[in-house]
Amino acid sequence: MTASSYAMIVRNEILARAKSMPFFSTFKFGTNKAEQVQPEKIPFCGIYFISEDLMPDGDADTGEPRFHSSALYGVSIVVQNNDGEAAEDKLDEAWTLLTDRLFRDPSLYLNPAAQIQAYVRGNRTHQFGSVGSDNSIPIAECRFTLTCDLGVIDFPPVINDVLNTIHVTTQFPSGGTPEEIAEIQQVQAEYDLPQNKEKEDGSSNSKE
């Protein structure tokens, strides 16, 4: 999968780690919240991007647009419920293994492409229902939402005419005629202005 925003990159990174776990080797996966879970797709694990909140970072009316990003993700784990107690134990095992895999994995929360600053909130519920054309297949579902702090996203202005050098020439005497000024040796100087360039490793300061 190809993604350019940090929020979607995180979703894809979570999905990749879930797919790599032996526990989920028999599961079908999905990322589309509108897709209905059919009997042939059970057991099923859905990893979803739900929403992203962008709040001002600092004063909203000062400088370029800068936002603090908080992204909400959803996980749906569905198993067949032939035994209610056993099905719920299965959901609990799935949730425990998945969260342990994610929260203990430094390649996720320290991933420079994902930019997770913190896990700030989670919520889990267990739901019971049925699927199929005649609703004859009982299922148990673990719904888990996770909020991630993705740090700061900024949008610096595009400057096409960069001021790199200032050239200064004196004109003495002040208010003199061109002839009077030409008779006096004037001072000329050039000043090179340091620029805020990207870091040597190619990364920018758009994330903190």
C-alpha cells in the first residue's frame, strides 16, 4: 500500500504487523469500513483509519499553518461464536497479543516514517451477533479504538524568490549630485544570508 500522510502510514504499519503475527495467519484482513464481513471471511481482522484531528500548534494566526495531529484508528476482530465463553476468550487472546505486539514494538513507535509521538487513548468492547443471508452464523467481535499522537505537521510557505545576498553601495554625500558622488570613492559590500536548509539526512522540521 502507498500512503503519503502520516495518519495513513501508521494505519498501514499497524496492518503489516498484524498480518505478520502467527495468531492471525488464518484471518482475512480488510481496511474498508464499508465492507461487510461475510461468513467466508471469518475469522476476520479489520484495521481502519477512522479520523484525524488537527489542532493549532501555538497561535493559530501566527506564522505558517502548524497543526498538532491526533489520529484515531479502529480494529475489528471477528470470530465464529459456537461457544460464547470460548469465543470471548479468543477475542481477549487476540487483543492481548495484538496490543502487546504493537505497544512493545520500537520499529512502530520509533518509525521515522510513522512519527508516532504517543498512544494517548484506547477503548475496547465485545459485541455478539450473527451474519449470513439468514443470520444463522453466530459471531463474536472485539472492537478496539486507538488514538495516536502524531506530533506536529506544518505547511511552510513556498518561496520562489529567496533572498540569498544583499549588495550595499554607499552614496556620499547624501543629497549630492551624481557628479559629486562620482568624485568620492564609495564603499561596496555584499552580505550572504544563512538559509534554513533541510537536514543533511534529507528530513525536514515538519514533524516534532
